[in-house]
Amino acid sequence: MPKDFSAFDNSPVKGIHYRWTTLAAIGDYLDAGSIVAGAASTTFWVSYFHLSSFLLGLIASLSPNAFAAFIGALIAGPLGDRYGRKTIYTYDLLIYIIGAIIITASTSVYMLVPGYILVGLAVGIDVPTSWALIAEYSPKMGRAKLMSFTNIFWYIGPIVILVLGIITSPLGVNSFRILFGSLAIVAIVTYILRRSLIESPRWAAVKGQEEQLKKAESALGINQTTTSSSPGASLPQTAQKVSLGRYAKGFAFIIPVYILWGIPAGTFGFFLPFLVAAIGASKSPVVGDLVDIGWFSTAIIGILLVPMRLGDKISRRLLYLISAVVCAIGFAIPTILPFRILAVALANAILFGFGQGMGLWPITRMWSVELFPTEIRNTAQGIVWSLMRFSLGVWSLFVLGIINALSYAGVAGLFAAFFVIAAILGGLYGPRAEGKTLEEVLMDFYGFV
């Protein structure tokens, strides 16, 4: 890769950056949208398909929220590093479209489950690859802004789906068909528009693909010649292999940080409306959806107010620590007061939403792409993301039984402890990445690139 990426790294954030990021970030919309579409459909699926609690948990574990995404991410990681970011995140949408259409047409659980698995595979392939692409073209003083922008799509998708779910709820079982049909339409349009996107300039440099690098330079109005000092640009692919074990310190840090956030977030993402209704905060599924909308909306507010404005300027360790503490407080409340009180459920959801939005979730995904070099960035993303989704898949199989055994207060206490641990890990050991190039982050964290 060229040693000098200063023209890319020192560029101001332009409209073209936002256009590219929007098209890449639709993967987040489709990811979270499919999770919440399943959540909003649970009451209809339970009655229509006669699902037991175990079977519902099994569907959740096989969903985009868990095992299916785990497999997709493992597949996509090495392929994205070998064949390029653009190749992977374009054609995976075809899998998503097929899965969403199957769900829309489902008349039995034997159609529903395979369709949901295909959707999960697709988002597992798409999202880590899209994040790698965004990080690799972002300016060093705009990476937090652009990466946080992708988080907004992870929250907009569920809000759109939940509002649509509320509007279509009088239609009964046909509501879920409309929800997944809308996701299929978004995926089709995105597939068409993504064909105009650039390849990652850093990946193109590593692979010696001068034409792709020039396209990225031209699109940004950059005139920069790849230097002959590039350690990989003119080498054959077999000479560019980078050992994953060399970056074990990064895996040891980011995997637990990811899981500590992912299990609580995934539980809320799929089960929150169901929990609100089942635990008694409301007998109406619409109220559960409104609580979920409150969770997502406050997260967007947190993103707009904090990481998009400050993430490139002040300590991300500090932002992460504060946001993790806010999330911990949000889950501590239901350990003291009953979750069945609607105000308690709202306080839990809003504090968790704002807390993760103001730093924890955006910074987690930033760190996950910053801690690995271009040669293995996609592979590393696939490993980290898949392990989080695998952990969530195991958890989803048993969460309803755990809540029945311990009550929601017990689970909330566990989640509060998760965020206390996350605050300590991120606050003490997170990379000091604000305002630095990707290569500078690696040098600071490992002592080498």
C-alpha cells in the first residue's frame, strides 16, 4: 500500500463521501430493519405459525440477528480481502432480495425459516464489508463523522419498519408480508445504485490495481501518484499475506467489547416489543413498538449530538466510557423498579438508546475497522462480527427461558454488569484513534503497521 495517502486522509468531508457512505450504509438499514421486522412480526408469527417459545427463540437465533449473520460474515471476510469490497457488497444484496421475497410469501414456518436464514447470510456478508470500505476512503478528520453516519441508518431502518408495522397492524398476519416486502424493494433499489460505487482506494493499492485507485482519486478530485515505495502495490498476491495472529492484541480487545454491546442490543432489537407485552408493561403490541421507536430515536439523537460532532476531535476512550456508564444506568433501573411499569420500560429503553448512540456503538465499529490493516481488514471484521452474532445466537435460544426463570430484573442486572465491564475495557485500553490515519492508529496501538 502506498505510504502516502495524505491526499485522501487530509481531504475535507465532501458530498461524494456522504453519497458513497449512504449507499454502503443501506446495509445497516437492511440489517437492523430485518431484525426489527422479525421482532414486530413475532406476535403474528406465534399465532399464525403456532410457534412455541423455544421455536420463536430458534427463529431468532437463525435470524440476521445471530447464526445466519455469523456464517455470512465468516464467508465474506476473506472474500472481501481477496476480491475487493465492491464485489462483495454489491452481489450479496441478491441473496437478501431472494430471502426477503420468500419471507413475504411464507405460508408455513418451513418457508419462513429458510427465508430468514438467507436474509441473515446477506447482512452478515454486507455490513462488515461496507464498514471496511467506508473506513478506507474516509479522511482522518472525518472518519468518525462518516462511520457514525452509518449508525444512523442502523436506527432509521427499524423506525421505518416499526412505523410501517403500526400502520399495517390492523391487517393482521399480512402486516409482516408488507414489512419484508418493503425491505426487498429497498434492497433492489440499492443493488442498482451501488453499481456506481468506487472500490476501496487502499485495497486497490494493496492489490496493485492502479485503474481502480485512479477512479477513486478522480471521483474525489485528487491528483496523487502511487509511490514506488508501496510495500505491496507491485508484489504478487502471494507476497502480500498478513498473519492474523500478528494482530492478536486487537482481537483480544475488540471481540469482548463487541459481545458486551451486542448481546443487550440484539436482545432489545428482536425481543423488546415482545417483552413489553409479555411482561405486562402493555397489552397492546403497538405500545411495545412505540417503546422500541423511542429506543432507536434517542440513539439517533445521541449520534448527532456527540460522535458526529466530536468523534474526530476529542478522546474516544472518554466518550466510550461515559456512554457505557449511561447504558449501565439504563439497565440498573429495572433491577430496582418493575419493568412492567411503562415508565421503567421507557427509562430503560431511552437511556440505553441515547447511551449507545452517544458513543458506545459508533466507537465500537470504528475501533473494529481501525485495529487491522487493509490486507486483512475484511477478514478481521468478519471474525469479530461473526463471533458477536454467534454469541447472540446462543443467547437468543435461551433468553426467554432465562427471563422466565430469573425475571427481567435478573437479565437487566446482567446487562448492567456487561456495560460496567465495557466501560473499563474501552476507557482503559481503547485505541487513541481520533484524528489519525488508519496506519497511524496501527502504529500507536501495536508499535507497527
